[in-house]
Amino acid sequence: MFWACLLRFMNESIMKITRITVWQLDLPLSEPYWLSGGRLKFEQLDSTFIRVDTDEGVSGWGEACPWGHTYLPAHGPGVRAGLQTLAPSVLGRDPCALEALNRAMDIALPGHPYVKSAIDMACWDILGKASGMPLWRLFGGDTPEAVPVNSSISTGTPEEMLALIRKASAKGYRVHSAKVGGSDTDADIARIEAISAGLPKGEKVTFDVNRAWTPGVAIQVLNSVTARDWVEQPCETLEQCAHVAGRVANPIMLDECMHTFGDHLEAWRHRACEGVKVKPNRLGGLTRAKQVRDFGVSIGWQMHIEDLGGSALADTAAIHLASATPEANRLASWLCHYHLSVDPVPGQGARNIDGVAVPPDAPGHGIIPDEAMLGQVVAVYG
């Protein structure tokens, strides 16, 4: 298959996108989920699945699933409205020319990166299938490395959060993301100290604030605790987080304020963090996520590479990129699909097996959804 693809390029035969088919699927969470000190609650996600077809019979699948509509400036209906806007600029293009495709999408619809991510993911799937290679190899890996899986612990009392950590440990998780943050500094100090003291031996935790603290509260809390674990997104803006980073001993991880490559460059210039979350849906797809990953490796950051939300399809695409990232720069990845009460791609993709996930070895991202499980088609372009 690889040599056939190479011969096609040598003969200047260009594959073209002929159709984009769109599905909408509600993904209920198995339990209500609270973060940012309990000020944000989530019970269901709105996911968009697409299939991109080509004139050579190769198809690719993508998914875009914002984490609700209050977490970031993104929402499910916006994905589908944006796809209608983007379709004319995508149809007829070569899906394997990913940089050119992304430039065309940026011209047709400036901003709105979460809209473009599903198309970009589907085109990477096509490139993998056309070349006969899994995405982890296209992303620079020589073997499908196992990626540690990160639990996500909802905000609660110290006792409730420790109980959730023990429950996650029983499922194989050895790395945890504990949600803290709010105006009650004593409560956050108690949570952090109790979790650090009660963490099972050999396990790690990141305290994820989800931008809930003001700089003053962040400095007060972090200089009052003995824990020196990672602290994620303590404040709203990059500048506020940089202010905090220079005044506390904890390593800082940035997440919600990192929307573009330029944001990552500014974070490095401001010495605002020691690591970042790399989320394809927020950045605009796997192409942009790989650019950020490569930059992070070059400057020595450690990275959680995972997606914002969605089924095992979105999770698996991110795991391919994480698996191909050097171990020294690769932290654990969160899998959203373990928080869902439905599984539209059962038995497929990267799954938690004793605390790690391994990407598929099949060409592309290795998942082909059952269209019957996705329900009714909501739009067809082309």
C-alpha cells in the first residue's frame, strides 16, 4: 500500500475530497461532573462525527466534541455550523496535503479551530490509510509506545476525592488529576494536603484549578501547602499564571489559555510554565497539535496529550500523538470515553488496560465507526 501511494505521488495523481458526511450524537456522562471549584457542571456532551470520502475510495473519520459550552469558547452546534461554512473550501482538495488544507480552512473561516479539528483528523486518517501506516508512525514513532492513562477526579470534600482516587486506582490508574479551585482557600488547602498525604504509594497527582483562582489566592494557597505536585491552570490568563509561576515552588501546567501556537511561544517567553496540555480539538486538529508537540519537545516541556472530550475515536487520535512523543516529554493522557454512558465505537481504539493505553497498529487512526450507532445523518456536503 505504501509503495502504491508513493507511485501515485510520482505520477502526480492527486487524491481529492468528494464528500463530507456529518452526524450529531449526544454523549451522556455516566455521572455529573464538577470542576473549577464546583462552579461548572457537566452532564452530557454534544459530539459531531464526520466521514470524509475521496475519489480514490479512501475514507477518513473525524470527531469534534467540545467539553460542554461553558468550559471554552466552543460548542457542539458551532461545529456543525462551521462545517457548512468550511465545506466549499475543502471539497476538491487533496486530503494528504495537510498544511495546504489547514491554510485553506483558515482563510475560509478565521479562528474557530475546534470546527476544523474533525476535518483535519479525518484527513490524517486518510493519509495513514493511503500510506499503509498508523498515525503513531506518521507522527514520528518507531513503535506503538504505551501511554499512561490519567484519571480525572471531580471536585468534592477531601474524603470524597480520596475515595474517587482509590476507585480509579482499582481500575489501573496510577496518575490522577484532582479538581480544586474556588474562593475558599482553607477548603483548597485541605483538599491538596489530604490528597497528597493519602495518595497511594507510587502514584502521582496534578491539582487542576481550571482557572478558578485569582493570582493572590493561587499564591496564598500554594505557599501554604507542603505538596510540590503539578498545579494546572491556576488562573484565567497566561499573564496571571506567569505571575504565579514566578512566586511558587510548584511546577505549573498550562491548559485553557493555550489556544494557538503563538500562545505556547508566549508562555515560553514569559517562563509561565514547565508543561502544557496539548488538545487537538482546541488547537484545530492533529496538524496543529503536532506542531505544538514538536515545539514542546525542543524546549524541554512535559506534556499531557489528550483531547477535550468525545468518544474513543477522539481519544485514540490523541493517543497516537502521545505515543510518538519522547518518554521524557510525555506525561499521562486522559481518556474521556471512560466518563461516558455510551460507546459508539465499542471494542475499538486505545483503551485503558492496567493504567496504560496503546494506539492501534492499523493504518490511520484504526477506528471505523458503525454508522448505525451514529444515528441519522444531519448533513452531507459534496
